[in-house]
Amino acid sequence: MIDPVAIDRKSLLHLAELVQLRLGGERENVLHRRLQDILDAFASLRTVPPIPDPAPANTLALRDDCPEPPMAVAAALANAPRQSSHCFEVPRIPPP
């Protein structure tokens, strides 16, 4: 049996505050239903049987983790739309 996972109004409003989303009336109800659908979908995954571990012969061989020189600043910032003082420049998001 799947344990139901529910999101309450307090948690929904806290989440909305964290992502700077203003909710009210019907918008709150729609978001609540959508989040509950997502939680239900994840809860249903508990019924899927686990995949057995692959045989040791089928495991992926990874290379050793060896330190390498860092990427040049110019190469790292090559595709940055805006940059300042050797850093990416991003738009400021004002607080609500």
C-alpha cells in the first residue's frame, strides 16, 4: 500500500514564499492540486520493483580522479552574455 503524502496549506504558502510567488484564491487551489498530483506520482514509484544490481563484469570503469589545471578565465566566460571583473554578471532579482 502506498503511504499518502500530502502538502498542507502552510507548506504550500512557505514554498510560494521561497520562490517569491504571490498566490491568492484560485491560483493557490490550482497550485495545490498540481503539487499534490506530483507528490502522488512520486509516491506511486514506491510500487516499482527495484532493479537488481548489475553483475560486476557489467560495471562501468571510471578513470582516476586526477587534478588538472583550471580552465582559463577567458574560456570560462566565452559564452557569458555579460561579465564584470572576471565573473558572470546576472540580473538582480529584487526582494518582494
